[in-house]
Amino acid sequence: MNTTEPTPNTAGPGATLLDALRAALTRYVSLPTPETADAIALWIAATHAQPAWAHAPRLVIRGPEKRCGKSRLLDVVEATCHNPFITVNSSSAAVYRSISDDPPTVLVDEADTIFGPKAEGNEDLRGLLNAGHQRNRPAKRYDAATNRVESIPTFAMAALAGIGAMPDTIEDRAVIARMRRRAPGETVAPYRLRRDRPALRTLADDLRAWLRADLATLEAAEPEMPVEDRAADTWEPLVIVADHAAGHWPARARAAVVALTATAEEDGDSSAGVRLLNDCHAAFGAAPELPTTELLSRLNGDPEAPWCGYGPTGLTPAKLAKLLREYGIRSGNIRPDNGPQAKGYSRADFTDSWARYCPDLPATPPPPSEKDSTGTGGDVTPIRRARSA
């Protein structure tokens, strides 16, 4: 990867097109932040160069309630993206067969029909949306008529709109627009399909002509990224488009990456396992060991944590063991302060996972405070205060 900072250069026609696209977005939709507007404009532009990308980032358009502008934003995306394919009661087979080497842009409104509690029967479509983020991840199907196994492409950029968070497997591969209702005084222009869509489709044609002329250059680009790993895979096409446009867009793109990925990392719904590791760190305090009963008491005792909602009595020993086992952490026989033997957990068994999955936690435990009622010598600071310390 190129590790040099992008060199500012004069804006070309691509920057003008991106400016026009961003203006169209903010004309018809109230977006939560300027960085969100920049990211969506770049995502839409990137759909026109899908053959150049190794990864197909998702666009998740979510809000806490109805009337947050999700469907209106999807209307504008539909009018400006490459070859929109709207999955309204589409069969999984129809969607699969619509994806080619130059795929359409898959658009899904009311995504709870695919991922929500009423989503039975949509396993194939969920599989496509999960696998299609990366090139060369085809679905395999057996054709009895020809006695052959078929490879069906899944690679395609997709935008999904719905109420609430999408599954981790989607949001971890997505640019996320957290929509909200317009406040009093916030106004947008009304969007009329027959009146406004033709001009937006003309803009889409111009974006396509600009980017398709340089697919080889886009495919070979290795931009400097402010993030790593899967986040870099997801955001790279957008940053490449911004660098290709030049002007103020390279800086705006990277600012959007930092802002939106930081918001995603702060979202407590990203991983129950990582949340549990963080909360166990706070629950341990300075104690080298904790009985399972005491660890559960501290986890379930935090009313703002999700653990008290795990069944009638909260998180149980069996459920705790199952969650921690994924990280190689297991309970054993301990003797807190050389007292009676009990089943529990040792702080040392968590240190490797804390370093790998919770790198922002302090490397050393907090200083000892008064002993708790179990005699373990642990810090009795509540979990919320321990996490923020």
C-alpha cells in the first residue's frame, strides 16, 4: 500500500460532478452530518466503476423511527447510481441471475423483510448480501437438468434501508447513514419522480462516462487509507474515486472515513463478545480472580448493560461460559485470597483477548480499593465508572 499522503492537485471534471451529486443529495434529503453527505456521494459514484473494485461496500440507511428520510434517500440513490435493481418482492433466484461481471446496484427498502424477525425464507438473499461484499465469492448451485455445479456471481454493491441496526455481517462491511427526522426549521425540496429524476439520471450518465474512461487506473490505485483491515476494504473504492476527482475531495473523503468509522466503533451494538470483554475488565477491577457468582453479579448489576436482559435472571454461568469460550477463556477452580475453593475466572486468562479485541483498555489494572464482600480484594467501583476511568 502506498504510504505517502495524497498530493493536492487541481480539481478536474470529476470534482465538479461530485459537487453536483452532493448538492442533489442535500437538496432532497436532510442528512445528519456533512461527512455523511460526502460519503454517500462517493458511494453512489463508486457504483459506476464496480468492475474496478475488489470489494463492494454496502450502504446502510437506517433510522430509529419512520419518517426519517430513509426512503427518500433511497429514491435519490436509485436515480443517480449505476443500473439500479430494486428488490421489491424479488425472488432470490431473480436477484442472483441479475448479477453479472458488470453488476447492477442492488437496492433494498424495508430491509427487515430480509433480516428481521419475519424474514423466514430469505436465507439465499441474506447469503448473497453477505458474500457479495468481496469479489470471487460465488454461490454454488447444483443443476439437476445438466448434472453440473454452477457458480453464480454474488459481487455487487448494495444499499439497504430500514428501521434500526442491520446485522453485524452487513454493518461491518458498510458505509452507515444514521438518519433522523427533520427538526423544526429544517427544510428540503420536494422530490417528484417525473420532474426530478431525469436530471439526476443525466448526472448518473455523466458520472459513468467519467469513471468508465479510467477503469484501469482506478483498479490499479493504492490510496493511503486512514483505517485498516475490513474498514479499509470497505472504504477504499470511495477514497479512490475522491483521489481521482482531486480538488477538495481527497481530504473530504478521508475526513468522512474517520468520522463515520469512529461513530461505528462507538456503537455498542457492534459485538456482544467485545462488549462482554470490556465489561469483564471493569468487573474485575484489580482482582486477580473472581468467582463466577461474583462476576455475574457485577455484570448483571449494571442496568445499562445488556446482560441483565439475558433471561429472567440475567446472564447465567452457562451462557457466560459459552460467550467467553469463543475467546479461549474458560472457568476453573480458584481460591480467592486463599479462601474456599470455588468456580471462577482468572484475570490472566483474559489478558490476551483484552489486548487483541479491546486495545484501548488500560494495560494495568486500577489500584486496589476496599475489599468487596466476597473477600477477593477487587475494586468495587461500579462497572460504568470503571469503564470510563
